[in-house]
Amino acid sequence: MEAAAAIQAGHADHARQGPGPATDPMLPAAALLISGVLLGRVWSPPATIALAAALACWLLWLFSIGLRLPVLGAQRGASTRKDAAVATGQNHWINIIGQIFLAGSIGFTGVLLWQVNQRRIASNNIARAVPARPGARTLIAARLLIISAPQFHQTSRKTVLYSAVAPSTTFFARVLQSRVQGRWRNVTGKVAVRAAGYLPGLKNNQTVRIEGWLGRPAAAFNPGAFNYRRYLDKYRIFGSITARYPEQIRLINRHRRWFPLTGWLDAWRRTLRHRLLYEQSRGNRPAGHALVALLLGYRDPSMRSVARAFSLAGAAHLLALSGLHVVIIAAAIWFLLRLFISRPTPRAILTMLLLLGYMLLTPCGPPVVRAAVGTALVLFMLLRGRPPRILNILAITAIIVVSGTPAEVFEAPFQLSFLITLGLITLGPRVYEALLGKWSRRQGEIARAKDRWWTFLTLRIKQFIAAAFIANLIGSLLAFPLVAYHYNQINPLAVINGLILLPLVSAALVAGLIQMSAGLLAPGLGRAAAMIGAPVANLLSWLVERMAQLPISNIVVRAPPGWLIAGFYLLVLLWVLRRRLRASRASMMVAFVAWATILTGWYALTERYQAVHVWVMDAGGGDALAVQSPTGRVLLINAGSLGSPQRLAASVNTLLRREGLWQISAAITDQIDSNHASALPALGVRHPGIIGFCDWRDINDRRRRRPLERFFSAASGVGLAFKPLEAGRTLVTPDHLRIRILWPPASGKIPWKWRGCILLVKYGRENVLIIGRTQGVRSVLNHVVFPPAIAAVILTGPGNLKPALAGWLLRAHPRYVIACGETRAACRHDRQQLAALGGRFIQTRRTGAVHVAIYHRRLIIASYRRGAN
């Protein structure tokens, strides 16, 4: 619906004057402001310099306007044609210089906006007390004002191997005072707070006192993982406080303030979300979560499978709350109000108010803000009797979003929302006319010749379907470079799937809106209305799951470089301006073919052949290693963590997608417990047919230990079959990669306390050892025959490094020693044990993930610096 409206708006724009800087002055202003934000992130000058440059350019622009006044007077009073031509030329050059100064003023304003919003910190801001060293924390006592509804987190014990994570309560707060040297001093700034335990007494807009550890928010430890630090930086939250015990946080004042309103909005959003889920509890609960995601934009972990199905089907834009949803809801509100309000003026005013209220009930992402503000501006212009300039309105909404959160420019929702909408407005009419123009006119002549009401209704339906098809086609073509860059996938069937799912999504949105409105009036009406929305949501979930299972619905690719993406959109811009540039269609098509050839060549030339890649991931007190063969086969070694197994599985999947990989062929685990295997069932859902290897004792004890029995039954349910680890067995791939099992030996020949796993990865002349932290280290080392030259040793598993293993490492003298899965205490202990290795000892706890590239004659190691992200 939004697509059809955009194409019709584009038709109207082209019918008047055509889009461009002369008719849409806000469009170049928005582009210059965004360019200034990009420049501010790269250049980072002081805020005073950016302010001075913006003011200087603005004053020079005003000066150029002053210079134009006498020139215009001379032009009007010129007595001869020659004098008039001279005055016209002078006016032209002064106008160009003035436009340059105006552009510089807007650009430097963008630089200043980035500096003030993301870099400038007041002298009394709490971020000044955050330690600069990565991972360091300082003890602090502070008084806070809670500005968000506290949320309770606890690891679900329904999982096969749940991790030992204590329950906690998290919220955002504004710092009021901090205790320094025995005195309370006023401070400013916002922090993210995490307190141990379940604290139901905390409410938004209450004042509390906390004693905890102040530090920087956690950054991404692994490539492609969610960067919580960067997410908080967008909203100027540069610090986090952790309270290790519930007694460290106390209420000062139970009275809840009315300001700031963000706390109340957050509470209302949470209440409304829970009410919708309660009304849907009798039906399919994941489908109910999908309806909440469609209507309010909130996603629950229980709908992870539904979200994955939408992504695989190429319809993630239909699940994510976007401008399409807002336009559908605005149209539904308009037609519902039409039943009670006949006059268009009060109906438009009430529609604007309800639409802005709906926007506040959502997380207020860039697509929602753009669509809600844009629709409100369109209604406002129609109320004033003026034709709306769609490109101007789009530019104004972009300026509003960038002014509030400049960091949104670098996020996928902002880029996809504004680029696709801009493409629909500018390219939609041309593509529609080129492909379906003659057909549409012929169908119109046929309908007028028959002159029946149903023929005109059929014509409108056909035209709407045609416009929706063209819009899906344009949106998919414009989105695929950004989707490949941000999400490492392309969806060939996105056009067809989106066209089929659009009516169901529209019906689900309207049903959810009716249910939400009825629930606000009376809970009984909400439950009755849920009987209408539940079947639609269930049908939508079922259909999306079937689409996700199609063979070519989703193709995993490595992210192309930024310069290739910029080249594609530059070509699209040149195509839009083709008539003004007087370029032929043939030349533009040759340029697009050249771009496709360069893209294909980049993928071919940068393919990682003739090397083995080992990713040592930081799993937060657990293990996660991915070994990639030259032909793309993936062997996973351990997949467990003391943290969330689902989060670790998501990190592994994101890393594989980032490298253009998808299927895990085999998995090896030291032992079946939370530290080594808790994420394997979740990975088995995404990667069916994995061959697993584990200790033979775990296989034999599965009937005597209930957790093992649950684990193996869950693994078999997702197609994960296990075989025993036996020394001497060699896993050989067709590309000459050999992974030899050195420990444990055959079943029944070693004591229980000697359990563990030692693997030798051999490729060319390089040997890499992967050693689990075995319990009987001294005896195991005496029974294993190691190769004479070891390039690197990778230590997996939590716990301290045993003195016997540390002494053997110092004697073996490998070029590198990499440790993963360590706790903070173990990290400090191991560094002391292997201090003699110096820079050759790398810990993922300190550096994040480590990438080991093994070639035939050399080995390259690179660390993923979490402090830089």
C-alpha cells in the first residue's frame, strides 16, 4: 500500500514539474546534512571549530545575498543589452558562490551535530569517571532517576543444558548525584544499570541509590555480533553500572515523577504489549508474538523461529515495523473514522493525532518516525489546500531523524527506509510506464468501453497489483546491496514472496489494530477481537515457514565492500538524472553491466582458497571454535558458554554468514555440559545433518544421567547424531586438510579423570594444536605424541591453566598460544603462568575473537579488538 502510494505520488510529482533540487529544496539540504554527519565521524574536529566553520559559511552566504541586491538593480535598470548580459553573468556567479557557502554551512552543521551528540561530554558527566582502560571498572555510589521500565532477565530452565546465569534486573537511569571523597556532588549523564536478582519494587521515574561498579558497556566480542556499546552510544549512554548484590540498590523515594515522560511511555508500551499477548495466549503463542512485532515493533525470544522464517523468505521488511505498516494503519484509521465522522477536516486532524500517538507506542525507529511524520505532513498540507511535495516531506523527516540520533545514518533501518522510499518516488513512475504503461491504458479503454461498475473495480484491483509488483521489484533491487552488506544474504524470491504476503500482513495489521482498540475499551472485547486476529496470524506464520523452506529463497554471501555499494547507488542516481545529463539508455546499461562484472570479479578474486581459517570466539566462560576448510566446509569445536546458549548460537551463525558460509558439517565437543555443548541443539536447528563427536562416556552414560538423556534426545530431534572420539582417527577433507584426534584413546582404556580432547590441525607444513583443559594434565601429556614443530596452540575450556600444561607450553615453544573460554580470574592467572611468552600469548577475554589463517608455509593471526568497536 505504501508502495502504491509512493508510485502515485511520484506520478503526481512528475506531472507537475519533476523531482529535483529546484522544486524540492529540502532534498539537497538533507543530503548535505547527512554528508556532514558522515564527515564528522571520519574527521572528528573539535565542536568549536565545526561551529565556527558553520557560522562563517552562513555569514558569507548572507553577504553573497547582500551582493546580489545591487546587481539585480543594475540588471533591471540596464539601458543596453550588453549591460544586462554583464549584470546577468555577475548575478549567476554570485548565486553559485552563495549556494556553495550555504552548502558548506549545512555540511558543517552536520559535523557539529555529530560532535555534540556523540563526542562532546560535559565536565560533570558521569562518563568522565569511566576508566579509559578496556574492561576496567571503578567502584561508585550514585543516586539515579529510573527513566525506563525495569526488565527482569533469567535463563530459561526449559533448555536442555541451561547455563549458570543468575537472574537480574536491568534499566536505564539518569545520574543525579555521585559520592566523591565523602561528599555528594551533582553530575549529569545517563547509564545502563544491571542489578542482580529480581527487583519488582523498582518502577520507572523513581529515585534510587546504588553502589556498584562503573565501566564502559560491553562491546561486541565476536565479528558480526550485536554491539551493545554502539547501540547505547547512539543515545548518549556512555557508561554502565553493575550491582552484584540486590542489597546494593535501594529506593530513596517511592513517589514516581511525571517527568521525564519517556519512563511512562515505556511502561505503557510494556503494558499494552503484555495485554495483547495475554489476549492471544489461547492461540499460537509465536504467532501472537509475530502479531505484536507487526503492530508494535517488539520482538520476543519465543518468536525467534518466526523471525528467522521471515528473514529466509526475504520478507523481513514485512515483519519489521516500517513505513508500510504505518501507512496501512493510517488508512485503516481513516476508514474507521469515516464511519463516525463525515467531515474530512476533523477526521484528518483526529487521524494525525491518533497516528502520532501510535508512533509513541512503538520504539520510534527511523522507518516509523519517517512514515508517521510524513503522513501527518501530507494530511496537514491537504488541510491547508496545498499539494504535498513528497520528496520535500521525505527530506524533512530525514532531517528530523538525523537531528535526534545522528548515529542512525550508519544503521540498516535508516538506509533501507529512506533509500527505498526515495527510489519508489523517483523510479516508480518510470518503471511502471516502461513495463506496464501500454497494458494499463489498454485495460482502461476496455473498462470504459464496457462501462460497468465491476469492470472499473476489476481495473482498480489490477492496477493496484501491478503497482505493488513494480514497487516490490524496485524495492528488492535497491535493497539487495544493503541487505548483502548488513545481513550477508540475498533473496531471489523476495519479489514474489512479498507480493503474496502483503495482503495477509495488511489483514493482520488491521485485525491487530481492532483488537488493540477493543482491548483498551474493555478486556472482554479484546479477547473477542483476538478470535479474528489469531487465525490470520497463524496462517501468516504457516505460509512464511513454507516459503522459507524453498531451495533458493535465501543465499548466504560475504558482504561486498563499501565502494562497490556506493558505486551501485551512484549509478542509480545517474539513471534518475539521465535526462538532465543527456545520457543514453545504452550507456547506462553498459555502466550497470560493468558494475555487475566488477562485483562478480571481486567475489571470485577474494575467495579464500588455499588456506584454512580458524575462528577462536569468545564465548563468555565457554568454548566456540570454527574451522573452515579451503572449500568452505566448517568444523565446529565446542559450543558452550556460561552465558546464554542462544546468544552464542547467534554469534556463531552471524560469523559464518559474515564469511559467506552456511552449513556446519561436523561438531566436536570435549564433554556434554553447559561449558562445551549448550548451544549445539540451537545450532542443529539452523544446520541440520551435523555429525557430532563427543567422549564415549557421555554416550554410554546417557541413560543414567537425565541431563544427558535430554540433550541427546533434543539433538536427535534436530538431526544431530553423535559418534565417540577415538585417538588415531583422522578427519580428512578433499582439500588436504587433516584433523587428527590425539586424545582421548579408545573407550575403556583411560581413567575418568583423564577425560578431555586434543586435536591436531595439519595443513601443508603448519601444525596447530587444539587442547582442551584436561583434568589429568600430567598423565595425558605423557601419553600423547606431539609433532616436533608447533605453529600455534589453542587452549579451550574454562578454568585455570595447570602448572604442568604451562610448563609444557614453555618447553614446546610454539609461535603463538591462544586461550579462549576463560573467566576473568582465570585470565589473570594464565597471563602470570605464561608471562615469558610475552606478546605471543593471546586471550580472547582481552582481545575478542582471534582469526588464525593457516597457509601451506605460513600462519597469520589477527585479533578482533573489541575496544575499537
